[in-house]
Amino acid sequence: MRVMDKNSLFLARIAAYALAIGACVGNAQAQPYAPPQNVLQLSASGSVEVQQDLLSLHLTTTREGTDANTVQAQLKAALDAALAEARKAAQPGQLDVRTGNFSLHPRYTQGGRISGWNGTAELVLEGRDFGRITQAAARIQTMTLGGVSFGLSREQRAKVETEAQTLAIERFKAKAASWPGASDSRATACGKCR
């Protein structure tokens, strides 16, 4: 009879456990599951075409120079002048005015030394009154148009989401009603669709 040292005994136990676990996993994977019976899967969607009612104009300006404080002061002056002009036409929801990005970055020489400064400032005009927004932007002389985007106001988004959900629920109910077993007393409607 051979005597096993502690390390050999430990390794033998690990090998035995690994074989036992492998056998269990193999048996667990080998058991097929029957597909569910008497289950009907339905889905429906709803979509609504909508006109975007929110305009965002992004006005920007850039400045450069050798002194960071000078560049920053120039950007601030341009932004302050644009803000003053835009605020004259501001009206909540129709034309909202806010500042956007403001950045100041050094320029470097090939030797790694700072050779100057570049800066940008942004002003955002946003709202539902497209005419008011574009007229305000046209009066701003210290910044130029950097970007335009359209979207949905919160009110419009909520309205069309409700319409789309209602349409989806109606389509779901119609599909469920067209199922041959829909008159069966055991058939129930989707809990989310009530």
C-alpha cells in the first residue's frame, strides 16, 4: 500500500471534486425542457408622425492671442454683448437664452513651449418661436452661427408619447381579440394594457 503525502492527498481530493462537479453539470445540461404550451406571445407598436417644434441655434466665437487673460477678456466681451442683445427678445418657452461651452487652450511650439492661446465661447438660443429666434440671432454681431438643431419640446414629446402608447395598446388588443381562443374564459389581457 502506497502512503500519500499531504500535497498528493489534497490534489487527489481536488481531482475527485472536479470530476463530481463535471458529472453534475453534464447531467444538468442533458435534461431537455419542454417548450411552454398554451402560451400566446403578442406584440404591437405604435408610431406617430410629429413636426419638430423646438429650434436650437448655437452661436460661437473664437479668439486667439499671446496672453491668456487678454483672450479670455475678449471672449467674455463678445459673449456679454451677445447675451445683452439676445435677452432683449427672450421670452420663456418661445426664446430661451443660455451660455454654452467656454474654453481656453494653449498653443505649443515644436519645442513644447506655450506660444499662444486659443479660446471659444458659445451662446445657445432655443425655443418654439422660430422667427423670434432667427431674428435675435441675426442682430448679434459678435458671434457667428455654429450649429442648428431641431427637436421636440417637453410638452410635445409627452403628447406624442401618449398618442403612440394608446395606438400600441389598441393594436395589441385588436391582435389579442383576433386570436381564436380570445373568447375562452381562461384568456386574460396583458396587465400593462389595462
